[in-house]
Amino acid sequence: MALHPLRAIALRCLPLWLLGVAAAPAIAQDTPPVRSPMTVTSDLQEANSTLGIVTARGNVRVDYPARQLQGTAAQAQYFSNERRLIMAGDVLIIQDGNTLRAETVTYWVDEGRTLALPLPGEQVEAVYLVTEAPAAPDAAPTLDESLLNTEPGGDRPF
């Protein structure tokens, strides 16, 4: 079903909370659900409120500040009933400084879980920022000089 160009423009920045992205999973009734925006920008978006699915195509950008997540892809679909986002086509995800590149990435919002798949014959690439523990002042590395070969022709390997 093709959308009229003006309707496609109107859907360009459709906030996903309209389809339930901001609804929290079932929790105790005395705790109000936390609503956090997830913004999807693309060349074209279609929404099916009956099924709870938003499909974005062309130059897709996703921004989800509550999880410090930004991403780009050729296409994305958000399934509001399952609270699942699928991005496809040269996907790049940046979250809290870590990066993930794949052909398809599925992100389960409630679990904070991701599944990344490559094109056939290729690999997924992830770069993680690892915080190094500061070395204790007493634990400075020392060189065992007995392991050094200081004489030519000696029996030590170095």
C-alpha cells in the first residue's frame, strides 16, 4: 500500500510512543509506568495501529536516550506489542560508546538484549569500551633480570 507523499512526510517523525513504545511492562499498580521516547526518523514510515507495527524505510535513524542508544539502518520495524525493534541493512548501533555493526539487529526493549546477524559469509563487528582498573601503586611490574641473556652465545633464548 503506497502512501501519498504528504502523508509519508507527516509520518517521518512519528513518535513510537503512539504505538506503545513508552508503555512499561506489567508492574505493580502502585508504581506508575515510566515513559521514555524513542525517536525514529526515516524517508518513509508506515504504521499499523491494529497490529502495533511501525515500519520505517530509507535512511533510518533511531534515538533512544533512556538506553543511551542511537542507530542507523536501511529499514527498521518496531513491534509495540512485543516491545521489539528490528533494524536491517548496514546497521550501526552505538550504545554508551560501544558500537555494533551487522546486517540485521534485533533489540528487545524490556530485556535490553540484542541479537546481531551478519550477511552470509561475513561477520558481526562489535567494539566495547572496557574500563581498565587502576593499578595499585605497589603492584608496578618488575623485570626479572635473571631471564635476560646478557652474554653472547649463552644458553638462554633471549
